[in-house]
Amino acid sequence: MTPKERVLTTLRHEEPDRVPLGEFAIDYAVIEKILGRKSYLRGKREFIEAMWEGRRDEVVESMKRDSVDLTLELGLDMVRVDLVPDKDREFPPPRRIDENTWEDEWGAVYRFSDLTHDIMLLKAAERPEPAYKDPAEVRDGLRIPTESELEVVDYVLEQLGDTHFIWTGPTTGPAGLPFPSALWVEPWIMAIVENPEGVRDGRLRAAEHVGRVARFWKEKGLDGLCAGEDLGFNAAPFMSPKQFRELFLPGYRAQAKAAHEAGLPLMFHSCGNLTQIWDGLAETGFDAYQAIQPEEDLAELKRRHGRQIALWGGVSCHNLVVKGPEAIREETKWACETCKPGGGFILGSSHSIGVGVRPENLRAMCETAHEEGQY
């Protein structure tokens, strides 16, 4: 089987030749150790500062090359592709407050995280920023990415499109700079209580957009989409099972249906211990659930819902950082033995490969998946 066939067979809950292998994301620091060179793929601070310095083409060339080389080096079956900033878009550097803190001219404050290597949005802008003069055309209600925004997508499709499962998120841009933030969490949770109808209607309205996006990416040659919404923390979801069924499930079902009608599977990424809403999640129609955290019982999830939704994960991100290769081999072997029967299982980390992951552990996970994932 080709990697593409392997993944598609798995998503149909049929048994392929072996368990497919994929990651939601792999950070640049690990990529550099694996490939032995500088990388801007998932480059975080390095990516942002290079864009501030006007080195956009250097960044994009690195992302193109490393997306393909890393996939082949590790034997991955799935390849994530993302839009990149338009070649003519400028990102003026903000004023530096100290070594790890910046403030832009609209009052937004950013700070470097030594733990994740992200530049985080710490304080929202005080004044409205001028609207981005987007050069992209809009066709039938959908923004069409510019040619330069598609550089990485086009390159990966040219190199691996015939053989590998290529996926992206349900968006067509515009691509900007990746500033993660926790500022959204409190208003997001409060909206569940204060504006439940808005929460429900927003996810229902998103289905039409997902359908348009899926048609675009299907035409482009991609094999799947992965939506994402963090629904919980380590102890439990942000909402009750009843709230999930009333406010989230209708929209999620509509989004999955729209993607399927366009001809693409729709996978779903969420952080948090979602054990309490597993039953509802299994009824969404999503093709796979990614970021299954160690706080969740993977064996029980497979037993209860392994025929309804494919499971994507299996190896603890924490263990990939703090343990050694032998422990990772054992964990990978257990995940394959537990979840591969009947198909519907993609081996990967319990979230993504962060900057602290030991490269020898990542190699051990990938090698063991190839060995122990055979059907």
C-alpha cells in the first residue's frame, strides 16, 4: 500500500497493511536535529523574527524542503501543509521592550515562552489595526489563496501528492504570523453560559464555510482536512455532556457532512481530557479524533468508540520528552497492539512533537510503529 492508501483505508475502519503514522505538528527544534540543518518549518520565534526581518523567501524554501525530507526520513504517511504569507505582505517589527518582550504600534504586547519557543500574544491591541489590504480574490463567497501563499502546498503536492496523505486545516487564509494566546479561553467559556444560542449557531454557520473550503482543497488535490477546537483541560471538558450535545454536536455534524459531501474526510484536533464527552464526539461524523491525552483511557476509548471514529495518537508527549527510547518503544508497541485491530488507528503522539522532544525518542516511536504496526 502507498501511505495515502494506508491512511484512507484506516479512516474507513478497514485494516491496512500496517498502522499509518502521522503527526499533527513537529516543531523546528526537533526537525533540525533529525535533518541536521536549520529549519523554519513550525519555526515559532525563529519564523516570526525572520518574517520581521524580511526573509520570507528563505523561510518558505526551508518549509518546502523540510516538509518533504522530514516525511521521508521518518517514514510518515501523513503530511501537513499550510499556507504561507503572501510574498508582498510586510510584517513591520514591533518595538522591543526587552530581550523577550515586544509591543506593536497598536498596543499589543508579545512575549517569548522559553518552554514552547512561541512568541505569545500577552495583551490584545488597544487600538484597531488598519485592515490588511488582501490581494486575494473572493469567488462564490470563498477567499482564494494567492499563488505565493500556496508555495508550500504546491511543492509538497508535486513531490508527495501521488503517494502520501496530504492534509491541512479548514481555511484558505490569509496567512499571517503564528502568535498563540490564552486570551480567548475565558470569553470562550463564558459564552457557553451567557450566549449558548450564539455558540450553537456559530458552529452551524461554519458548516457552509467548511463545505466551500473542502471543495477548494479537494480540487487542489489534498486528501483531508483537520478542524480544531480545544474543548477542555487536563481534568475535564469546558462544558457538560449536555451542553456539548446541545451547543456543539449539531454544528460539528453539519461540518462533517459538508466536508464529506465535498469528498474529503474531516478529522478533529482538540486538547483536553474529553472522556466525559466521548459519546457525543463519536456521533459527530468526524473521521478521526487527534490529541488523545494520557489522561484519557486509550484502550477504553478504542473499545467504546473505535468503530465510530478513528483514533489518532497513542504515545505520551510527556514521555517523549522525559523518558528514553526503550520506554517509548514499549509504549508504541502497546498502542499498536491495543488499537490496531479492525483498523481505525493512526499512530502518533498525544498532541504534537514539541521543542523538548528527544529526537532519538521520535525515531524510536516511528521505527517501532513500522515494526509493530504490521497487520
